[in-house]
Amino acid sequence: MAELYSVSELANDLGVTPRALRFYEDKGLIAPQRAGNTRVYTRRDRGRLMLILRGKRLGFTLSEVREWLDLYEMDADQSAQMTHLREKVRKRIEALEQQRDDLDATLEELRQILDQVERRLAGGD
């Protein structure tokens, strides 16, 4: 028999709240089984949740994560999923590198302003 997790067991195991699990269920990203009125999660649900949380941590949208999950269901050898993932990851890297460049430029400008302010406060120029 497949290993089953209760809401609290899975939430604790993955470091999320039960409310987060319900949110992902409401979004259709996971579909737990029912044992009476109790929701129970399988190892497959746990794996899907791990992918969802990883995608979220890496800055991908839930719709992008859903695309990966859907591709995984349709593509047994995962080649379509891997190709799609490769492109999404490349784009995410480009976006993060641009953000880093923008942040570096902002920091440099702020340092210049700070230098000017400190010189004026010290009585120079």
C-alpha cells in the first residue's frame, strides 16, 4: 500500500502550513485523496508539492509550475518537460542576472550619493 500522509504530517515534513496545502489544492496543483472527511496525501502528492515549492523558491509563477507538472503527466520520458524547463530556467537566469546588474548600478549610485553627503557633512565641497 502507498504511504499516506495527513495534512499536518505533510505540512510539517515540507515546512509549510496546512493552509498552504489547501491553497495548492484549491489551485488544482495537488489532488489529495479522501479517507472519510480527512484529506490524505500520497508519495506522488508529496513529490508534486516538493516541485511546487522548489519552483516557488526559484521565482517561477504557479502557472509555470503547473505547466511543468502537466508536461510531466503527459510525457513519460520527460523530454518535452526537460526542453520546456531548460528554456524557462534560461529565461529566469537572464532575468535574475538583469536584476543583479540593476541592483549593482543602484548600489553604486547610492554609494556615490553617500560619499557626497559625507563630504559635505565633513565640511569639504
